[in-house]
Amino acid sequence: MEERSGVVGKLYPSVAEARNAYYERVGWKWNPFSKVRLSDPELFVASTDVILEIDDYIKAKERHLLITSEEPGMGKTMLLELIFNDLIQLSKQGNPEYLFNPIVVNQSKLFVRQMGEVIAKKLEVKYTSKMSSEDIYTLIKKDIMVRFLLTNWMTLIFIDDFGDNDSEVFIKIKELGDLTQKDANNYLLNQESDFKKYASSANYQLPKDKLNGLKKKALDPESRDQMICMLILTGTKTHALGLKAGVPHLYDRCWEIELDRLDKKKVRELIGRRIYWASGKLAGFKEDNFEIYPFDEDAVTVLTEKGHGVGRDIRLLCNQAVFIAASNFKEGRSERITKEIIESLPPVEKLVD
């Protein structure tokens, strides 16, 4: 069995051997609580109502979304990635409720131009390094408008931890989120030559009959005016307050969905899902009937209290508990992870992941 401990395993073989022996004892292929990038949606633990609520808001196409939590580590990033991946698949299937072109910005601490360049690259908008920041955002707007008129696909821009970026970014992002069908129609009617030029550069097919049909539809006074670019932002409550103070018009156009802390039941589920994952049994995980061996049941209560319901902190505590249990097992004691082990752990902020 290969130990996933990297440098530690190479420098201290006895540590790796002890952990491997422990994993074999409890039926794991690896430590389910180590720091790894997860992409399996079956590992995500959150209220089903929250996921359904987000799906309903996206399909409504009426406002932007602001997904917040009291503090970091409560699952915003993983939730964003799951929603993004789901929308990619649903969009490919051609479901009329999911005519979206989603992109995700997961870089942080970006300035206005950097954000513009990232979004442009994600949308495959052609720009040059000599262009000004304003020119890049103008191209992005054209892309959003042309895409909507020619394909009826709405652009979704996911921005993770948006509050970590420069405050001026909020202003430019708001401009993209403010775009409506009316703006796209005006672009077509008032700048037809530029519209056709951009459509051609973006490799859209625009026969004359289709162009005439678009112009006729654009002139229809009863045509529905709707948003054509939706923003889905994640951040802490502090980020949300900063957005409210700095760009109130954007904040007021957002539905805010706050992720709750995990209760004891959800903490047990988090442990169970990861254990089944590391045991190669995740496909058979049943939410209403699963085991959490080698964890004792009363250890879950202590974990919930000590981790304050924050998923990342609970994972860190479990990770440290596994190391202690492996050491105990090596010395001939029980492999169980007890409440006493959890109680002996230092506060989360002192743990090194």
C-alpha cells in the first residue's frame, strides 16, 4: 500500500509504516481527512434545501447570487465547484432551463485588469496585451450580448471569495451583471456593423435571414427584457458587508444564501462519507444507514463542539485524531478514535494542516 504522506513518509519511513498499518487495520486506502482537493459531489455535506434553493434562483434568472458563511471553511468553494460542474453538464444536455455558459474565477487578490483578463480568457474573448482595461471589459460585454442574441445562452460568472479582490473590481463586475436583453438589442440596432464584426471574429454564423429575424425581435416592444449575465459570488459575511457598503446597488440585486454550521448529524455524515470514500465504498453510502468505525459515536459530539460546526476545522481535527490513533495502534493499544482523543487535541487555530 502506498503511503500518501509525501516528504514525511520519505524522511521518516517508520511514520509511514505506522500509518499504513493503521489504514490496513481499519480498511482505508488512504487517510480520508488529509488535505486533498475534492471533486466528488458525494463528499459534500450540506442542507439539501440550500442546493435546491440555489438551483431555483439560477433558473429564475432574476437576480445574482451571494453565497456566504460566518467564517471560512464552511463549504462555499466546494459548493460553488459542484454547482459549476452540474451546470456544465446540464448545459451540454440542451435542457431549455439551463441555457447557460458558466465560467468560474477561483483566483484571488485580483486587480481590475487582472480580473478582466481572467474573465476574457475563460470566455475565450480575444484581446491583446496592448488593450486598456476598459477595452477588455468592453469586449467582454460584447461577447455576453452577442452570445445571448445568437444562442439565447446566458453567461454565468462564478467568483470564489470575491471579497479578496481589489474593491474596484466590484464596480466592473457590476457593469457586467447589469447587462440586459435591452442592452443587447440596442447594441444590435445601433451598432449593427460592429455587432456583425464581433460575431464574425467570435466565429458565429450570421446569415442575413437570421440577422433580420434578430432585428425584428429586437424592435418588438413586447419582447421580454431580462438579465443576460448572472453573477454567483461566494464570500464570508464580512465580505458581504463590504459589498453592501462599497457597491450597494450590486448587493441589492443579490439573493444572499448563508451556509449554516454543521450540526452533530451532519458532522457524523461528513465523517461517514469520507470513511466510505477512503474505503472504496462511497458508491454504496446510504445517508440513513452508515457506520463511522473507527470513530466512537460519542467522539462526534466532541468534534461538533470543538470544530464549531465548521467543516474544514472538523476535518483538521479528524486528521490529527487519525495520527494519534495510528500511534496508539502501533504501540499495541486500540485503533478506535475516542472522545478522549478528540478532547486532547489543541484548539483548531493551533493545528498545522
